Amino acid sequence: VRQALTDLYRKLSFACTPLIVALIASSLGSAFRKNILLMSLLAALVVSVLYYVLQMVTGILAKNGVIPPFAGAWIPFLLFLLVGGGLFRTART
């Protein structure tokens, strides 16, 4: 049952991932002055890998019963939402 709940919550939280991507990408887009394309691609790759790793770790913890399934699916989203909000707030216009 725990594994099924973890998978269900992960599918629901995965649908909100484009919000995180748009928030972080829009805030990192103005952070670099030189080599904008290269640095933006590198930043996007690093953020994507970190999000994926955190999602996998919390999913494993949820399936093993260390944390609740709901928390295992939504912790990465909420953490990166906070990071994206902070980056967006400090972004140059």
C-alpha cells in the first residue's frame, strides 16, 4: 500500500514540475552577463539533476517507511519552490 501511495503522490507532484522549471529558469536567466547560453544550460542541468536526485531519495525513504508517502513526493517540489521563489525575488530586472 505504501508503495502505491508513494507512486500516486509522485505522479501528482510530477505534474507541478513545469512550475518549478519556469520559476527557476526565469530567475536564472538574468543572473549571467557573459556566456549566457552556456551558463544557463549548465545551471539548468545542475538544477535538474539536484531535483531528480532529491526526488529519488525522498521516494526511496517513503517506500521504506522512513517518511510518509505524501512527504516523499512533495518535499522536493516544496523545497525547490522555495528556492525558486528566493531566486526570483533576488533576480535582476
